Amino acid sequence: MEKQPLDQEIRLQLSDWLSQWGINSVPSDGASTSIMLLASLVLALLAYMFVRRGVVRAMNVVIQRSRVSWDDIFMRYRVLEKLAYVVPALVLSLLVPMALAEYHLLSSLTSRLLSVTIVILLVRAIFSAFDAVNEIADVNLVSRRLPIKSFVQLFKLFLFFVAIIISISVLANQSPLIFLSGLGVATGLVMLVFRDTILGFVAGIQLAANRMVSPGDWIQMDKYGADGSVEEVSLTTVKVQNWDKTITMIPAYALVSDAFKNWRGMSESGGRRIKRSVVIDIDTVGFLTEEDQQRLGKINHLKSYLSQKQSELDQHNAAVIDAESPVNRRKLTNIGTFRAYMLAYLKQHPQIHQEMTLLVRQLESSKEGVPIEIYIFTNDTRWAVYEDIQADIFDHIFAILPEFNLKAFQAPSGADLRSLQQG
């Protein structure tokens, strides 16, 4: 014996139950049909009221009293309320075809439309559940490690296509496999229409697997004019809020195919680099006199350096023949002493990261002068604080140069040229 579908078995059981109560389950005239239709609508309404006002409301009360927060997000997206609409649709799909049993074409058409309605209502509720999951991931910072929104959008897209295929197969009274087999013919069209979606999905997987970019990262991509914080990583685009508060939308696949800079490593390390130079006028570079050494020896950061260095130089000069010649003797220079002072100053600076690279080095001289480069890391990566630390250090450098009889190079201005002409 061939097994009957579940909905037909339920209808047969309802028919037997109605017959036991003396009700004709197969109406033979218009009045009976109208009564059965009205009864179906009333039962569907009662079922909805019971589920919506009873079950859903009780579950919402339980959710509000629970200590966890993720269920509150489901309640805010009204997932249970949207599922409640499926109940009356199911009741109607069981009872209306029975009421229209004498009208085979109308009964079949109504049954198919109600089935499609159930599919739409279920998809609507599942979409809301996906949105709730996405927000839960944002609240728990899971989306910073994985592109949850991209996966949610992909699942929605897949579910949408499944719902379309099921709906068409129900309306046409054909197996869904027939329509699935026909998709192979339309593969080229699908690839053309959903090119960005497919590329974005593949890029999203690569971005997640390699942790290339996550919401909250600071990225810089000059090609697209992006320089700011990543607000959102979706299936096809990455939303970046620039520091000037403008918004830049970057295709997800562009982050895989093109070069960009992610500052997350800097933020996670706890240090931000300062790499700047001050150019010293070569004409001001020279040896320290005894008066200079005595004056600079009063600086706390130079006391131990000058004492140690002078002992080293005295020992060397004592072994030199004809030490009276300045060429044969080793002497301290003002630029070398300045470098030693800056190194000691930075090692004692409370806002410099002492566990990272700390250099004060002399670069190759140029027509402007001798560059002294500061290569250090601050222990605070916040932009405003970083800029303040950097400015304070170089304020001190420019102010302290005259103590070493040094001057920073500065190109002549119009006033300088006019004074030369007048002279």
C-alpha cells in the first residue's frame, strides 16, 4: 500500500473526527462550503490568539526574567511573534482544502498558495533569527574575529534561493529536483549577475581565515581614499569610517587583490612608532671645550656619560705620541654629546616604550645638514596622545640645541634674502 503524505493523513483524521460528531467533512453545497470556510478562519484565528497571546507572551516573560542577554536580542527582533504567524497558515492549509473538496481546481490552487505562504512566513522568521545572531556576535565581539555578517548574508541568500525553488515547485506541482537540475543551464547568468557577491564571499573567507581585517581595525587604503576604522565587514563590501568622519565603501575582494595597511598590530603591541629627524646645521658641529664640558656636566642625563667618556679619552690620549696636536687627540663633539643626551633622556621618559626599539642615530648628511633621527615607540597608541608625546619630545629637542652650540637647519626665508640684499 502506498504511503500517503502527512497533510493527507491529517485531513483524513480530521474528516473521521468530524464524521463522528455528525458533521459532513465534504460539503456538497455552497452553504456548507461557506460554513466550513468560516469555521476554518475562526479556528485559525483562535490558534493564532492562543499561540500569540499565550505561548509567545509566556516565553517573553521568561526571557525578560532570565539573566542572559542573548535571548533579549531574539525578543527585540520578534522572532517568536513572526513564527506565530505560521500557526494560522498551517491550520488554514489543513482545513480550507477540505472545505473546498468539491471544487478541485480551487482547492488545489488554494492549497498551493497557502503552502507558499507558509514558506514565506518561515523564511521571514529565520531571517529575523539570523539578524539576531549577527547582533549577538557584535555584542560578544565575535565579529572582530570572524566576518559574521558575511556568513549571515550568505545564509540568507542561500535560504532565499531555496525558498524560491520550493515555492515554484509547489505552484507547479513538480519536484524541486527538476528546477535544481535546470539551474545548471543558468550558471553563467548567475555568475554574471552575482559576480560581486561570489567574489565577496570568497574574499570574506580569506579575510576571516587570515584575520586580515576585522571590525574595529584601523586600515589605510590610499587607492580608495580609506584611512580610518572598519565599521562593518559584509558579504560584498567593507565599510570604513575615515578620521574626517566620511564613509568609504571598499569591495571585499579589493582587500585581497590590492595592498592595504592594517594598524591592528600596532594597537595590539601597545606601542606606536615615532620616526622623525632633526637636521643639524653642519657649520655648528665642533669639539667641546673645557668650559662646555663643565657646563654640560651639570645636566643630570650627561653626568655619568661625560665622566665615563672623559676617562676613556684620557686613557687613549695618554698613549698617543705628540698628543698636543688636535688631530692626534680624541675629543668630545657637541653632536655626539647631544645624541648621548637624547638617548639618556628618552630612556627616562615615562611615555616611551622601553621594551621596544629605542634609537638615536645619525643619518647620511645631505646639502641641508646632518639628520639626527629619533626612532622610538610610545607606550600609548591613542592618536591624540601619540601626537602630544611626539610634539613634546621635539619641542624639547629644538629648545635644547643651543645648549650644545648646535642649530637646526632652516632654509632662508624672504626676510633673510632681503636682509642680505640690504647689507
